[in-house]
Amino acid sequence: MSRTHLSYAARRLGALTAVALAAVVATAGSASAHTEVEAEGARALAQNVALTFSAESESASAGISKLEVILPDGIIPSDIAYKEGPKGWKLAPTGRGYTVSGPKLAVGEDAEYVVTVRQLPDAKTLVFKTLQSYGDGKVDRWIELNDSGGDGHGHGHPAPRLELKPAEPGAKPVSPTPTEEPTTSASDEPTPQTTTRPASPSASAKAAADSGEEDDGMSTAVPIAIGIGATVLLLGGGAWWLKSRRDGSA
């Protein structure tokens, strides 16, 4: 084989090697991208624990704009407090967890933020399913419970997982967060008023019945007295007439 052919073969082999290496690097970078959660010395039932989430960018054309987390059993949205994150990003609770979002990051920039949990549940492992959104509408779903799944490109999308150490001796679940009840100041308190209790229905009915009985007695007594007087007059007149007749006959 001539020197020219050897030189050409070497250049071709080098080019193919470079292309293959680039493909391997690209595939490895895509496969190694993850969304993870860490907590120093995390234990079951530990209180006020700082969780650090890191979401690696997988897009070559748009930046990360939002992360939505589905909380595991034992943690509710009100237990989460936002500590720090990308500039301008804020936390908002949802029905199943929370979102952290804000101005989209630069293309290729990873998103990292920290939240504080009021108390970790009594468990061995916590899984935080995460939806990672980009400025162009693309969404990476880090929701698989293990690494065995795949998306057709040789890698899966496992959900962030946090392993917990056993609880400290004597650790107990804290009571639910108390809800503040509205307080009433002295000026707002109603002024006591004296009220007259109305007579009971039975007492009113009895009084009405008694009054009716008295009225009925009066109305009945008057005609009776008149009748008796009339009878006395008639009897007296009859006796006088009979006496006068007898005296005349005699």
C-alpha cells in the first residue's frame, strides 16, 4: 500500500474516531443528567431539615424555568419553607406539593434551590417526583421509581430519592401546625344588655284562661240577678192581688 493510501486511511480513521467519541460523550452526558435531593444527616422525624435540590439541564436550546415537586406521604405543602434558589425564583404551594419558578435560566445552566421541611416523616426513603420545565415548553419528567425505565435513548428518568437514617431515640411526630384563631379586643366585645324574658307560652295561656273565666262569671251573674229580682216582683204582685181579692169578698 502506498504512503498516500496509508495517510488517507489514517485521516479517515481519525475522523471516525472523533465522531464516535463525540457521540459517546453526548450520550453519556444525557444519560448522567439527573435531578437529585440531598440533606446532611437526614433522619426520620428530624425537624427543620434543609433539603437541597439540583436539576441538571438537558436542553441545548432553552433554559430551565420551573420545577414542580410532588411531595411524598408524610409531608404536606404547608410544611415546606423556601430558603434560597435562583435569582427571582419563588415557591408556590400546590395541591400535591409545590413549584419553584422564575425567570428562565441560561441555556445549559443547572437549577439548584434549598427548602426547609418542618419535620421529616418516619420512613426509610423519600421520593420527590419532579417535573422540570424549560422556557420553550419542554418538560423532563423525573418520576420513575427506579433506574430500570428508559425513554428510548438508553437512559431513564428516576425521581429524586432521599435515604433517611433511623430516628433519634425519643423522637416523636410534632403536632400539626396550629391555625391562628381571630382574637377579639376589649373594644370589639359586645356590651352586655339586660333583657326581659318573655312569659312562657303556658303562663300566658293560663293568664288568658283565668281572665276569660272571670269575664264569663261577671257576664253570667248580671242576668241571673235581674231574673231573680223580676221573679220576686212578680210573686209579690201576685200575692198582693190575691190578698186584695179575698178582702173584697169578705
